[in-house]
Amino acid sequence: MSDSLAATIKRVKEKLTKEAVSSLLDEALLVSKLLGPKSEFGNISKEIATLSKDEKQQIGTLLNECKREVLQAIQKRTTKNTEKEEWFDVSTPGQRPPIGHLHIVTQAITDITRIFERIGFTRVRHPEIDTDWYAFESLNMPPDHPARDEWETFFIQSPITNNQSPTKRKIVLTPHTSNGQVREMEKGNLPIRMINIAKCYRRQSDISHVPMFHQFEGMYIDKNVSIGHLKGFIDYFVKQYFGPERKSRLRPFHFQFTEPSFEVDITCGICNGTSILPNGGDCKLCKGGWLELAGSGMIHPNVLKNGGVDPSKYSGFAIGWGVERTAMMKSGTKLDDIRLLYSNDLQFLEQF
Ligand code: DAH
């Protein structure tokens, strides 16, 4: 009798343990269902009452052990299942993924492109890795010319071997977008209204320089192009990009590839060109009310010749400036460190 009862208890235990694991009932209900007085174990308890004293003790101990095992199975399962079934409000709005935006420099490139498109200038692309010829020599800077020193150039050990002159073989990471000038002329389509925006590289990295930055090159070649056209081109851009109240001026300068050459300044947006702040203090962003924007000039006849354009028939202007600087000038931000632009710091970038 007691042997068969012991076997029944073990079988029931196996069965109830399985049920405990798979059941979705909450803990209290399951305990009463599997271990309560009306459960199979409850019925067995009643049978035990009819056994002899010795058997009662033996089978009673077994029953208690089995009940404990089933209880443990219930408790284990309940901790797991409550985690799974934790209640949540399905009508709560989800967390929106953060929405990104274009990098400030990309925004500036798009703005600049759109502004010049409106007066018939087309954005073109020229190589950012180019020969010394296009970056320097064709721009009236023969090998060893001291003017080259201004551009802290990365030269590449190039695998190109041909019979051309050394400067046509030597490869550089373009230190300015002016390499596009002669390349554009070589296309042979006159008149030319070009904007070339590209990455440039210089061996410089400090608070006001990054080794990779962007430049913008405007070039117009046609018959009878004069400094008046250049000034009109600059004024148009300055008012469109920075605002109608901003003024520009040309300051005589020297570049090998233009004659005459100028630096372009615009009035400061912080002090409105007065160099004095509304609170009476000195403006720290500009020099005497002016900010330096670009380099420019009338294209040197040698450069036109190098591009196959006859300087006795055609003339043109060219202008080049840094996109990062221009974007900063618009937002009126004086960055403590221009390298921040490319450090992928979201807290910084999200401001623009
Ligand atoms: N390429 C010059 C620079 O990187 C800027 C420049 C000056 C471009 C005069 C021009 C120009 O087209 O006419 O500093």
C-alpha cells in the first residue's frame, strides 16, 4: 500500500512540476491549485491519514519533500513570468528617435551653391587629389617659387611615371580649390561661370586650422570682364548670404594667379562695422569693423594661357574662400577651436 502510494506521490510531483513551469496563473492561485486541500496532493494527504503510524511518518515526509519541490518550481517560474508579464501602458507614446540634421558645413555649401545658381553659376567638381601642375604651376607658380610656401601642402609619393614634366607627375592633396581654374578652362566652353566647392588639405592643425577643410572658388571668364563684375559678384553674395545690411570692400593684395589681386572684407555682423559694441566695449570678432572673407582678383594672363584661353580676347575674375570660416561668420560664432567642427561632438553640432 505505502509503496504504491509513494510511487503515486512521485508521479504526481513530476506532473505538477511540469504544470507549475508552464502555467500562466499567478503565484497564489497556482499554489492553491497545485498544493491546496483540493489538489491531488490534498487527496493523497487524506489517504495518508488511514496509514499506520510508521507508514504515516515515512510517506508524510516524502509528501512534504515533493510538495516543497513543486512549490520551488512555482516560485522560480513566478519570478521569471512576472518579469515577462510586467504591465505597461500600451497607449503611452513611444520614445521618438532623435532627428538629425545636416552638418553646418554641408548647410553652408548648399546655401552658397543655391545663391550662385540664381545668377547662372554652376557648381562643378574638380579633383581633390591633383597634380602639382594644376595646384601650383599652371597658376603662375613655377617650381621653387617662394609664393608656394603659403600653402602647407601634402605631397603624395605618386606611382605615376610618364614622360611629362615633374610638376605634371607630382601629386598633391589640393591645398586650395584654385586647382579647378585651369581644369575648367581646358573644357573649352566659354564663357565660364564656375563655382567649385571641394575639400582642401593643409599641414596645419591648431585652434584656427584643420588639416581638412572646404573652399569655395568662383570664376567668371568672358569678353570684357572687369573689376566691376567682381565687386558686383561679391556684393550680391554678401547681401544674400549674410544679410542686406552687410557691406564689402576690396583691399589690394598679392596672389601669383591674379593681377590685380585683392582681399575681400565684409562689415562685421556683431558690431555692424563700427568695431564698438552696443555696451561701449571693443568688438572682439573683427578688426576695426571688418572681417576678412576671401582672396580674389582678375585672372593673370599666364593662367588664362595655361588654360588655353586667349588673354587678348578674354578676361575674368576668380575668388576663393573658406567655407567653414564663412559659416562661422554668418552665425556670429567665434569658435574657441575650429577643430570642434570635425570632432563629432553632438552637443556642439546640435546647436546649428
Ligand atoms: N586660393 C587662394 C587661397 O587658398 C584663395 C584665392 C585667392 C582664390 C585669389 C582665388 C583668387 O581665386 O583669385 O588662399
